[in-house]
Amino acid sequence: MTFTIVLSDSATKDLQHLPRSVSDRIMRALADFARHPDPVRHDIRKLRGFPGDQPVYRMRVGDYRVGMLIIHAKGTVIVLSVHKREGLY
């Protein structure tokens, strides 16, 4: 199964404020996850403190964390935010 990646407006702004090399690396990681959705390979964890009907996940890409919703029924990943680790938690 492959996923479609959808960037929210805030995630798009977050990526625009990052150095080009970092944003490219994050986009490559998201594209790789869309083709090969293995949570262990991509260091994806479910975040606590969010409603259970639509859990929020984070993907680790170097020093950055990508907050996202994974909607399995639709085959969609909605990227919510991209931040350095110390700015996210």
C-alpha cells in the first residue's frame, strides 16, 4: 500500500523557513514513507495526549520532527508541522 502526502498550510510554512538541504531531506523521507510505509524503518511514533479516534504521529528526520496524521482508510498522510526537536515538545 502506498500513501498520498498532503502538506498543511502550517507545514508548508515550516518547510519554507528551513534550509533547503533540510527541507529536501524531510521531503525525501516523507516520499520514502509514502512508498514503503514501515513505521520502524522511518522512526514513527504515536504521540500521547491526542484523541484516540485520530491519533497524531511524529517522524524523526535527523534533528527535526514531523507531526502528522496517518489516515489508513484513505491512504493519506497529512503533515501538520515540522520543527526542531526542542521546539516541538
